[in-house]
Amino acid sequence: MGGMDTFVEHVIDGDCLDENYLTYSAAVTKAESAQSSIAQLLQGVDELQLMLGDEETGIQTRLDTAIKNEEQICERVQSNSAILQCLTQLSAINRELQDMDRLVQSGELDKAAQKAESIETTVNAMENIEGTHIAAILVERVNLARMNIKENVLREFHKVIAVETNANSANLRVDTSRLKGRISVLFAALDSVKDGENVLKELALYIISAFVKPVLAAQLVTHDDAESPTSEFNVHLSNDSDTTPTDEVCDLVLSIVAFVSRFLGGRVWVDVALTELAQLVLQRCYLQRIPETRTELASFHKTVDALSGFEATLLAQCADPSIERPIQAAVKRLDELFVERQCARALEQSRRAAESTAFAVYKMDTHQEWSLAFVQATVEDPDTKLASSFAQSIKEHPAAVFPQCIISESIVGTVSSAYRLLNESMQCNEPGLAQRLAETAQNVLDVYCVLFPVVHRQQLRKVPALALQFFNDCMYGAHHCTILGQLAAAENNANPNWSAVARKFFDSGIRHVAELAESESRELKSLVGADNGTGFYNASDEQQQDALAKSLKRGRLALTQLCAAMRPPNVTPHMFYRILGRYLDAMFAAIIDGIVGVRDIGVDDSQVLSDHCRAAYSLVSLFHLDPEITCAYSTLTSAALVNSTDEQGDALLDSDDESDESETTAQGVRLAKKHCQMSDKLVQLADILMISRADILARRRAGLLAQYSVNELVSLVRALFSDTHERALDIDELKRI
């Protein structure tokens, strides 16, 4: 068969096919004549051998040789006959291919497609070339012809259809003059070629992509259908008015399908294209309009009915009755999609609130009392009502109060969103969806707590008021996380993450206010350190006295500005006292360390430094707050209404701090002793600078100088008093005490 393959490949060239055919035809005729003559000769030889005998004639030997030669000739004749037959068939196929090309060029695509089918059948039936390279070439030639036919069919369809779209209109035009007598030809061609349905699929998807999608992308669509020799389907588009109702959108799409089917036939809308249309309508009229409230959900069933009827009408044209129905599948998931929409919206709002740079402030007019009325005001609106089970749980929950302070509108909105989600979970009949809503209620608070300090890291470090507001936000978030966790547990919808989120809020608030205090404390220390401590040497010198006065003045101004940013009700009084105490500790420590580090303090110097210490101590008067403000907090704490962990309560309130005390100095001294560890030490230093060694020893023995280390007292004694034997004895005594 290899020789046949080689031979056929050699002679298959269409230009020499006829010449090869004539040559082999003559050779085969001569071979058949020679075979007849040999047969006659053999018959005569047989007769002669019978008469004379083989021994005398020697004919048998020669006869055997002749027979072998004749057998070889027969084999060649058979081979040449097979080649001749193959050439005859290939010559016929070549003519068929030429005819097919002429039919394609003349536009007789249906006949060309039938011719291609006939040629392929003939090639497959030729056993002589089965599995050969020539067979593959012929099959490829037929497939290329089919592809050419399909491209020509699609090209003719595109000549018939024209699409024009802009911002205000979309036009689909069918040139009926080109269709006369051609539709049947085009569809017949597609019926005769393999995968002809793919051409219809490509055509339908082109109409969808070029015309239907731009139409459905507009908010308002209206159409008119005018019949003429060049029929058009016009759609008016607008994005400046109301959205077209679902039933009108469905009617529009069905009208487009009917318009195309009227001119091109219903076969154009293959199953894939019809499913794509259903998906587009589903996206526009269903998935983009999923309700956000229970009230909207109740009225959404009209839309669902319209879409279901549309899909039934549209997909009735499908060849496969079991084809996937996207609208039907989505309608079954309405409750799930409703929940997912609520959860996604809440998480997006939480993210935006955390990332917002507006930093809008929410000022509480009074303490926020948590109650049924508060939750109703937070959750309810014309479209949302409080679940009865939720309301009952709130009534049974202990009263709670969050103290008056300044928080951000973003945390208020985030907490409200969490309450609404938990309320929705208690109205949901599907346990899995109810759990999803409850988890999202916790997640929206978690997102805010984690994201805000990351996005606004630099602002929190540079703006003390913002850092304090974020602290209040965190305490507010922790407060409501605790309550929400208790309510969720009461509804058997407990989520252990509630306590974790509450803890996360609390830790984040404490951490950031500590970072603020640390940063501002370093700044205050640098201000009152009197030029790195050099101002404490030779303090009686006029320039040094000026340096000390200026340093204290700078420190007082900076501290006063910080106090203004955190004065209640910006923060609670207790928080104000704690932070002010940190600031004063830093300033007092800088002054004490600077003076203790001086090696020689003269009599005049000691007087100046003592006065400087007492002037610095006067800053404790900043602890004084308006009694009307502190009284309100004192009443709150004494009523024990704050429903939070002990740790959260301690961070916000302290009944001792908010006690009513009208005397500014007395209140300042009392609060300084509690919140400023260095206040007593600074006053003691002012005394040490002015008293004798004996008084220092006496006070040390009485435990009045316990805040001073032995080394600090020894350094002060050496700086204040001359180097004498008595001083050495007193120093030894100090070391022994």
C-alpha cells in the first residue's frame, strides 16, 4: 500500500491527473492483449508436448519460465488496474471540487454544501487511499470549503442586519430587499454543513451584544416597530428619568426576538442565545433590584411574577426543553439574595465609614440611655419594624447607659447597622440565613474597629482630638458589642465573637490613647526640660531665670491646648483626669530629674528652683472642671447604670473623680494626688531645696520622702550643702534609713 500511496501522491496534482489517466489506460490495454497472446501460446505448447514428449522438445522448462513471467505480468496488470481505478475516482473528485468552488463563488451555497457532503462521502468510501496523506488532504479541503460556506452565510446575514446605537437611541434595521429568495438558501446551506448551528449562534450573540445589551443598559427604554421595505426596530434611550418597569422591559426583549424572527426565522434564536437574553433581563430587573427592606420584599413578588412569565415565553422556543432556566433558579434563591444584599450593603457601609476622612462629630446632648425606645429609634423606619422577639428581649435586658462624650457619626451609623442586622436575623425563618445576618452584624463592627486605625494611622498620631474621639468610639463600640452579644444569646443566636470584638474595641481604644499620651508627654518633657537641663544650673542668674520661666510658660501653653481638646464633654471627666495626670507626670518628672542632676546648688539658686517647682505645681489647677458637668457624671456613676465590663466602666467613669467640689485648688490637689504620681514628689522637692539637712533626715525617717531613692537624696544633699564631716555623716545616715 506504501507504493500506491507514493504513486497517488505523485499523480494527484490536478494539472496532470488527466494525462496520467490516459497513459495508464493505454498501458493496461497493452498488458491485457499480451496476456491473451500468452494464453494462446500456452495452449499450443501443451498440444505439442503431448505429441512429442518433454524430453525431446525441452518445452516444459521453457514453459515454466514463461508461466512465471506471465504471473508477474498479471500482478502488474492488477496493480495497474487498481491505480487506474483510483485515478478515475480522483479525477472525478477533482471535478467535483471545482464544481463546489464555482457554486460557492456564484452564491449557490446550499448546493455547494451538498456537494461538500457528497465529496466527503466519496473520499471515505475509497479503500485504496484510506489512512493515506492524500485522504487527509482531501478531507481538509472539504472542511475548508465548509468553513468558507459558513463564513459566506454569516457574511450575508450581516449584510442584511445593521445596528446603530448612541446615548439616546438604538436602531436595528433589516434590509428585506436582500432577503428575497435567500433565506431558504442560507438555511439549506447551514443544514447541509457540519456545525451549522454555530453560525446561527454567532449571529444571535452578535445581535445581543451590539443591540440588546446597549438597550438594557439604559434606565428608560421605549420602542416603536415600523414595517417598510427596510424594516427597523427603534428604541429610545434615556438615563435622566425613571427606570422602565420590569414588565415593559420583558415586553421589549420579546418584541426584539419577534422582530428578528419575522425576517430571519425563529431558528436564529438558538438555545444559548435565548438563555443569554434571560440572563441579561435577570441581571437588569432582578439581581440589580434585590430589595433592601422587608416592605420592598413584599412588593417585589410582582416583579418575580413578570420575570417568570417572561422566561416561560422566551424559553418555550428552545429546542431543548430541559435547558437551564436562570430566572427560575434565581427566584428560588430570593430570600438568600435578600439576605446577601443586606449583608453586602452593611459591610460596604462599614468599610466606607472607616475609610472616610470627613471625621464628622456626633455630640451627645446627654448620657445615652439604652432602652427599647433607643433601639426602636435606631432600627425602625417606614420600611423596617422591630421584631417582636427582639423587642421582648430588650425589655427583659437590664438598663444601660453610655456616658456623654463626643463620638463620630461613623461609629453611630455602624452600630445602628449592627442592630438592624440583628433585628433582621430575628425575623428570618431560615436558620442558616438568620445566622448569616447575626454574623454580619458582628462583622460590620469588627471591620470598623480593624480598618479605621490602619487607614488613619497618621492622623491619629498627629491630631490629639481625633485620637481621643477614636477612644470614645472604641468604648462606644465595646459597650454595644457587649449588649448585642447578650441579646443574641437570649435569642439562641449566640456568637462567641461578640465578646472578642468588644475586647478588640476596648484594647484598640486603650492602645491609641496610650500612644497619644506617650507622644505628647515626650513633647511636654522637652518643653519644660529647660534646654536639656542646662537651665537648672546657676538658676539665680537672670538669663537662667528667664530660660526657666520661658520653658514653664511653653509647657503651660501646650498643656492648656491639650486640655481644651479633651475637656468634658469631649471625653468623660475620668478620662480627662487620667490623661492630664500622664501629661503632668511627664512635665514634673522632667523638672525633678533636671534639678536632681545639678551638682552644685547655691543658696540663691535653691530659692529660684524651689519657686520654679511651686510654679510648676500650680498646673494641677487644670484638674478643676465645671461642677455642673461633673455633677451629671457623678449622678450617673452613683446610679450604677453603665452595663459594661468592669474594665470598660473603669476606663470611662470613677465616682470619686466626679464628686461635687467647688473649691478649685482643693479639687486640683485631691485629683493630682490620685492621678499624678509626681505631684507630691515635686512639692517635696520644693521643700527640700529650702530646708536643712536635719529636716531632710527627719522627713526621710518619717517616710515623707518615700518617692525619692537614696541616690536622689544623696545627690540633692551634696548639691545643696558644703562638703563637711557632718554632711558625710548625714549622707551615711540617709543610706542606712
